[in-house]
Amino acid sequence: MAEKRKYAGIASDMIFSIAGVVVLNAVIQLFIYPSFNRTLGADKYGDAITVMSMVAVVGIGFGIALNYSRMVMSTKKRDVKGDYNIFLLIAWALCVPAAYLTGKLFLSSYTFTELIYIFILMIVTVTRYYSDAEYKLNMNFKRYFVFYLCITLGYCAGMPIFFKTGNWFVPLIIGEVAASGYTAIFGKLYRGKLLKPSEFFLEDFKSAGVLSLSYVADTVIQNADRLLLSLFFKDGSMVTTFYNSALIGKVIALLTTSLNSVLIGYLSKFEGKLTKKFFNLIAAALLVVGALATAACFVVSHIFIKLFYPDLYEACRPYFLIANAGQVLYFISSTILVVVLRFAPEKYQMYVNVLYAALYLAVVPAMTLKFEIWGLALGILIVNLLKYVIVYVIGITQLGKRLKERENEVVEKQDFDVFVR
């Protein structure tokens, strides 16, 4: 009975955590973003997407880094005192140059007031992603659901202001503040010795710093498509066209994290022998899944974009297949990497990520500059295909070495047994 209650509790936690994210993203994709596009027009909406991409780089990069660092340090049973509140203030300070660079590099024109809004949106986004740690530390997923509900309701509450003024920053800021405010009032993350450093301050700072560099770099690559178009052409409508062309594929790619978490769980318990034949079967199955997912994205894109972005449909239609294929390849290459890490050393994850970033920077910007949206879509497709091939080669090579080592161990054991007898 106790075992059943335990599993029921885990299932309930998963449902609440997933439900919050699903509700938020449903409201964003079905109401918030289509409303932005209809009111702002393709050009200004493209500028908004570019700004949101930079906000994601800073907000998600620093916010998740502080979040994960705080959780790692909590496993060491330390009193971090005010360390992470200090780190949060440092992240806020870094949002000042980040907001300025956003306007300078990616917008054809901007005002000082817009820079202030970008800065505010960045700091509240950093804070919201860090606040997420409250519910993971306490394993309180019912409140985690309410946390995401606060963001959703905050976005919706700000929409009347957007419809009246055209200021798209307002609903997003209200949503982020609502979630962080809920955490500050009902949680414990921001209580106690607010700005008093602990004896482990330098170690905590190193952890937060290393993770920040890692997550900022990763988020830059994830948002590089929109940023490259904006940087090279200063044309918001091009950003809008590509973003919506690949939208369904990006939604599929977002499932990677959840799917891979489940996959890791099964692989950690897998006691069977992973052979080359089985690995090849997995690799082939992923390609089949990728082909089916691409076909589904192609069909759904026609329906979704025509329904929610009718004014963009004709501009996006030529890119549906290639843009979504690139996103799906990102998804399956990440999944096969999870399988490879089941038997290959963890250092190969770093090797793959570094090589992927190098390939992306070598191929995608040049093709984008030469062929615009077609070049960007094709470049992403090529790079993600190369990543898949690289991971496969690493996997089959490392698996061969591991199987050979096991065979040698068996032979040595047999020789030793004969010697003893």
C-alpha cells in the first residue's frame, strides 16, 4: 500500500509539473503570440521575436544557471545564506549591457524607453527562472503548477493594456513579476539573510559562473536563427517568416528534454546487453521517427499557420518542409546522444556540443548571408544532420571498444580459471 501511494505521489507530481508548462505554452502559442502578430504586423512582430530571443539568452541562461547551482549546493546540506541573492543582483547588472547590445545589434531603430523595457523584461525573466528552484528544492509540484498559472494569468491580465497601447512588453513583464512575486510571498527562497555571504561564497560563485557560461552559450545557439536574420538584414518580417515556418518543429524539439529524461530513466535500469545491432536498430528507428515527425510538422504547419497567422501563410509556406526538418533533426540527434552516453564517457557530451557549436558558426551564418531564409533553413538542416552522423560514429566506435573490452575480460577470466585448475 505504501509503495502504491509513493508511485501515485510521483505520478501526481509529474502531472502537475507538466500541466503548468502545457497551459502556459498553449496560451502563448494560441493567444499571446498570434495577438502580437495581428496587432504589430510582421515587421514589428519580428523585432519583438528578436528581442524575446535575446531575453531568453540572458534570462534563461543566467536564471537556469543560478537555479541549478542552488539545487546542486543544496545536496551538500549547506547554508548558502545570501549567496544566490548576491548572484541574482550581479545577473541583473549584466542585463544593462545586454539590453544595450540588443538594441544596438539587432534593432534597426529603438528608443531609450524601449531599452528600459528590454532591461526590465530581462531582469524579471532571470528572476522567474531562478524562482523555479523553490518548488524543485521543496518537491512541491502543486505550487509549481500555481507558479506557472501565475505567469499565464499575468500574461493574460496584461493583454488589455497591450491591445490599448501596442506595448507588448507589458503583459510579459506582468506575467514574470506575478510568478516571482508568488514565490517571494509564499516560498522561502528569498527569505533569511538576504545579502549576507556564506563561508562557501567563492565555491558557490564558481559553480554559478561556470553554469552561467554554459547555459548562455547553449541558449545563444538555440536562438541563433532569429538573431542571425536580424543581425544581417535588420528585417523583422524575415524573422517572423522563418520563426513561424519552423514553429511546429520547434515545439517538437522542445519535447526533447522531457523525452530524454524518460529515456535516461529507462536506460539506467536497462540490464540487457547493448549490441551494435541493437544500437543500429535504435539509430534507424530514430531516423524513421524523424521522417514521420517532419511529415506531421509539414501538414500541421499548413493548418496551424493558416488558422492563427493567416497573413503570414503565403510567406511561410515555401519553408515549412526544410525549416521543420532541421528542427526535427535537432531533436533526434539529441536523443541518440542520450543513448550514446549510456555507454560512452560523459566527456563526449562536451566534445559533441563544442563541435556542434563550431559547425553551426562555420556553416549557418555564411549560408544565411548568402541565401537569406533558404540559407538559414538549409544550414541548420545540414549542421543537425552532421551532428547526428557524428554522434552515431562516436556511438558505434565506443560501443565496439566496450564490447571488445568485455570479450577480453571474459578471455582473461577463462585463462585464469584454467591456470588455477
